[in-house]
Amino acid sequence: MSARILVVDDVAANLLLLEAKLTAEYYEVLAVQDGQRALEAARAWGPDVILLDVMMPGIDGYEVCRRLKAERETEHIPVVMVTALSEIAERVRGLEAGADDFLTKPVDDETLIARVRSLVRLKRLLDEWRLRAETTHQLGVGSGALPPSVRGARGLVIADDDDLVARIAEALAAEGIETSAAREVSGGWDWLVRSPADLVIVSLLGGGDDPLRFASRLRADTATREVPLLLVAEEQHRTLLHRAFELGANDYILAPIDPNELRVRARNQIRRKLYQDRLRADLAYSISLALTDPLTGLHNQRYLRGHLRSLVASVRSAGGAVSVLMIDLDHFKRINDQFGHPAGDAALRLVAGCIRSNVRLFDTVARYGGEEFVVIMPGASQADALVAAERLRRAIASVSFRPGADQALLPLTASIGVATLATPTDFAGDAPDEHLLQLADAALYEAKRGGRNRVVALPGEGEAAEA
């Protein structure tokens, strides 16, 4: 699907020219001639980028941009102001209103297309994160708004000019951004490896290492690919900037640097980065919620099955053993019936903590459902698993559980079924992981049928063996 570009200009000739340039690059273009129609089109059409004139009758470009950035449904759409105004103050005013860039007419074709391509990629990335954010928001996670402040953010400046570094640091300090510096790209990369950054500023002025190679490496490394890259350049670097945008640079500023312009550009980039950081954290938390039992904090059955499937497949190809303990809290229904569900929940939390404290760090503990728990033990033979199961049975039996403040201590016991896959024959079939769980469940049944508070193992298809 081709990207959608909304072009806004009150001069028909300008609209036709921009439309022709963008259509030639296979973009879908919608042209409107005033600010009110621009706002309506942005809401209804959902463009990927907006090219916005400043001087228009009625609502000017600054006000249109401010309104777009104030509405949740349009705040994420990149805006490029394209205007005959060339004063730095006007550029800063546009950036303060929320514009992503400010291009002066007549616009060089390569510069325009390079910027549009870069911002289309950004918009589509943000669309993906916003879609995920909607899902996490339905789970009650995250706020979905851009952070208002960047105070405390960390920036890295790579430049061999000490005066330039000092001017950049002074400008960023006005936003509460802490800066570190490196004279060469190699030193900057070493710094990034040691310390996280919210913005990297690289000067194209002077000689030194290849900044394009640095941009490519920044985007290729999983630890740094989300860090925005802002370049300091001169007019003579236009071709280099076009290539930098293709490689993932986010923004640029022309020398001599205006501190207000730099401050706003840096703030906008960091706000977006912090927003994406929060969306990623919210997503990770929502995934954790989906895979965690809310009562006990253990993994849930969904996680257990997926993890066991992967583990069995790995052991099956590399060789070794894997054991499963299936644990059932004895007479749990009596606790619920006699003392109520809050007491039952407290007992489950107590047993969950006891299990977690009595297994190896790399064992996986999950609540299987109801009063059943499962422990996955990679590399454990049946003998090892029986020892662990007996240790767990004794630990649970030693737990002191008081169902209520005025109630006497209640003994807790558990029955445990053990199953192991250790030979090529054990791993045969289409779903050895499911077979392993079925064996553990059958062993648990034997333990409960034999009087409860026992450990029983099923070695493959053989008869039950008691610990």
C-alpha cells in the first residue's frame, strides 16, 4: 500500500507542483487549500505525512500544527512545514508547534523526497506501536500519551570541535538533558555500549570516522536501534544527509547552530523515543500479564505448555532428559467450603511460595489450574526428580497455615506425580511434551488413589514407582 501524503497550501500552483513530485514517487496525494480542510482531512483520511504551508488565510500553518498535535487521533502524524519563510525564529516557532521539519521554498526535490520517505517509515513504526498500545490499554496498562518533559534524559554528542560540543551541551541543558561527549565515532560507540542514551548527536563538520557507517550500525544493533540520531551539517552536506535518512537518521540541524532550534529538535526526538520506550515496556508488561497467574505470580498454563514444548524439542535434538512434577494440594475443596475462598487463595499463595523456594533456579514453576502446580526440571533424571518431589512434599507438609486470624493452624499436604522423558523412545511421537504431562497426571492420580501425601513416578509406559 502506497503512503498517503496530505499537501496543504493556499496557492494552487504550489499544490500542483508538490502533487506532481509526490505522485511521480508513487505516493497517494490529497491536496487541500486551507487549514480547516487540512484538519478535517487529517482526521478522516489518515495521512502518513502532512506537508503544510504556513502563511494561509484563516487558520495559519502554526495553528493547524498545534491542533493536530493536540488531538490523540492525529498527534502521531509527522508534519513538515513547507514555506517561503526562512528566518530561524519562524523555524523554531514551527518546531515548537510540533512540526517534524521546516523546509524553505523552493524545496530541493531530493531533500523533499528523502524527508518524506524517512517520516513515512517513522509513521508506520508508530502506527504499529499505537496498535499494540490500544491492546495494552484495554488491559488497563499504559496511558498512551507523549511524555510532557524530557528532563533527566541522556544525550551523547560526537564531535571533534570542543566549542561545538559546549554549545550543544548548553542548549540541551535548558531542557534538563544531560550530555556526554566523544571526539570520534569509535569512542562514541564505546560509550553507548556502556551507557544507555536517549539521543545521539553526530557532527558532519570536519573529518573523522564515517558517520554513515555509524548510523547503519546504530540501527542494526538491537541495543541502540531505537535511539534517535540527529546530525549537525552544513548546506554542502545535503547529499550526505539524504543518504543518512535512508540509513535511519532521524533529524538534522544546519550550522551555525541556533540553540533554540536545537533545543526543540532534541526535545521532540527524545519525547518520541521515550514514548516508544514506554509502549514497549507496556507491551512487555501486558505479555507478562497474559502469561502469569495473577493469584500466585507464577507462570500460567499457557506459558507452561509453550515453554515445555520448546524445551522438549531442544532436549529431543541435543539429547538428555526432562522431568515434570505435577503437584495437587490435598483436600483443597474442604478449605474453600469450610473457611471460604479467601482462605483457599491464601493457601494457594503459600504453597506457590513454598514450591518456588524449594526448586532449582532454572526450573520452571507454573500454576496448572485450580489447586494444581507443575514444575519442569530440565536435565533431571527420574531419580533426581523423585528426590526433588519428596523434598517438596516434606516442605509443603511443614508449612503452617492459619485460615483465619482466630482459626487454629491447619495442616497442608500435597500429592505429587513424576514423569520423565530420557530415551529416544520416550521422545517418539508427534507431541512428546503433551505425553509427558499426561504421564505426570497419571502418576498424580496414582498418588492420590494410594492415600494422598505421596510421591509416585511413572517411568515411561511402565508401572508406577513410589518414592
